Amino acid sequence: MAKIVGGINVTHVPYIGRAIANNLQQDPYWKPFFDGFPPVHQWLAKVKPDIAVVIYNDHGLNFFLDKMPTFAVGAAAEYSNADEGWGIPTLPPYIGDQDLSWHMIDSLVENEFDIVTCQEMLVDHAFTLPLELFWPGQHPCPVRTVPVCINTVQFPLPTAARCFKFGQAIGRAIESWDTDARVVVIGTGGLSHQLEGRRAGFINKEFDLMFMDKLVNDPLWVTRYSVPELVELTGTQGVELLNWLTCRGALSGDVTKVHGNYHIPISNTASGLLAMEVA
Amino acid sequence: MSSGKQKRVIPGTTLFDGDMARKGYALNKMCFSFNSADNRAEFLKDKEGYCDKYGLNAEQKQAVLSLQVLDMLAAGGNAYYLAKLGGIFGLDMQDIGAQQTGVTKDEFKAKLVAAGRK
Ligand SMILES: [Fe+2]
């Protein structure tokens, strides 16, 4: 059966793409963020995943308000990045794994997660930049991919408890796939930030650090909060932490922290990085 | 136009729920079109005509033409889509944050940095 080697959660911000394109990794503004990644690169070189299941939210590239799925799973041979409107360089396409996609789709629906399936799917910065950070400069990306998109744009959003269960169902799906593939699960977004309104610029370091700490060994801690409470605690976009929680849900058994990093700010965001290994 | 349900009040924050998604549909649809460089160019050539093409109401059109982000939000705009409009004018998230909170860009950036020292 396929093996989940672990999970990595990381912030996504469009301007990371510009920083990479302009080689600003050692620039004083960006250094505290980019310096978080070498230990993750070393861990990935050790655990050698073949496939990444990437849990993220779309920001208006593939999905619009005309049709807004709560959960969507990609089932394409290839996923293209495209212009999001900001002139940040578009990255080359990512290779899919349709066998795993359809196995996950079958298993998730069987387990009562009635997801939307996408045989064509554009992937935005929330999908591409984490892969670029984990496998810098490697084109095509050396792992095959399955995108899993969660609505964090239009309320109501799925509850934290639902996202954790969705992650558990993703984990069971992967681990019941009859191959010897090695899979890393990635969750992207957060941590605390708010782009809009009179509370723009809101950041909550205390909550973020607690969340990162609890996520490793007590992930259900955050399910005590409703989605509006999470918005109050982490900001309107901080609620993207639901993607982190879904990723954590996919990890079962003994989970240990490999590496973490936290830095404020990049753009308007408290940036977080958390790699976890499954025994 | 409202669902009439009780909503949690978060200071300085509006949840983009069904009421807002209905109210802001035309504005957000226009902003979604800005993923295309051709559409961005067409907008810049005739902003008012482009707003009309997408059926923006007077409040939305006024907010867009005056580039007032809080007004766009009040008219149902969603941050993820409005960011694409901001991009056309070369505004980054610190410009937009400063405008909404009534401070200079440097003050806004300093506030972000201070949040990391707490
Ligand atoms: Fe995001």
C-alpha cells in the first residue's frame, strides 16, 4: 500500500513568487522566511516522496463565485498555472497522478465526502509556491501531484472539525491505494492575516504559535472554535489554517515535528512553516 | 437583501457570506475578468464602459472609479478578487492596507513589523 511519509504546512503569499523570481532569498526582508526551508529540503531528500497531495484554497484563478465547491479534487494529467492578474511570473505545468486522483475520489465519496472532481484545473500561487519552496528551481517539479482545493473565500466555510475529518478521509484513501508510492501531504495558507477592512493588517502571534504547537500532538484543539471565531482570532485570510488542519488530519499514528519556522511579516502575513513526520 | 440570520460581529471585518456574495456579484465578476491581460488593458482604456459591460451598480462603479477599497467592500467586493483590481494600478497589499486603515504605507508596514515583536 502507499505510504504517507509526513505532512508539510506552509504559508502562501503571491509576493513569494516575485521574491524567488528576483533571487531575493538572502535579502534582509526575505531571509528569515527563506532560511526556514533547508531543513525541510534535507528531510524531503531523506523521505523521498513520489507524489504530493496539495491541500490549498483557490484565490479566483480556477474557481469563481458562479460555482464554488466546498471541497474539490483534481483528476488531470497536468495542472497549469496562469496569470492571476499581478504580473508575477507563471510557473511551468505540474504533472498529475490520475490513478491516485481517482482512487482518492472513489474512496472519499465512498466515505461520504461528496467532492467536486476536476479534469481541468488551473492551480494558483497557493499550490505552486509551496512546491517551488520545497523543490526550488526544479522544473518540472520532481513529484507528481494531486490538488485538493477547499473553499476559504465564500462563507459558509467548512468547519474545522469537518476539515480534520476530510483530512482523515484523504489519509485513509492514500493508505488504501495498492501501490508502493510514497506520498507527502502539503497544506498551504495562513497563518494570521487580514487583507481587507478597517482591521486590515491584523496579526495574532500568540494564537499562531499555539496553533502550530497544538497541531502536532493535539490537532483537535482548534476544532473548539467556529469559523467566525477563527476569523476573529486569525483574520479573514488567517482562516486558511483550515488547509493546515486538513493536512494534519491525513497523518495518523505517531506524528513528530521535523522542523518549524515562524516569521512576521511577509507582505501582510504572519508566515509559518511546519514539517511533520509519520513514524 | 439579507438572509435575516443573526451574525457574529467582528470589529472592522465583514464576513463574505451569501448576502455579500449576492450583493457584490457583478463587481467581483469584473475583477475576476482581470486575470486576463487583454481585459486589464480594455479596462484601462475605458474604465466606466468596462464597469457598465459587467453591470456594476452606481455604488460599485463609483467605488471602482474613485479606487476606494472600503467602498468596494461595502458594495460587496471580495478581497481576493479586488486584489486583482489593485494590481492593475500597481497597488500592493501594504498600499491597500494603508488606505483602508487611514495611515501612511510606512506606518502600516511598521505596524506589521511591530506585530512580530509582541
Ligand atoms: Fe491565501
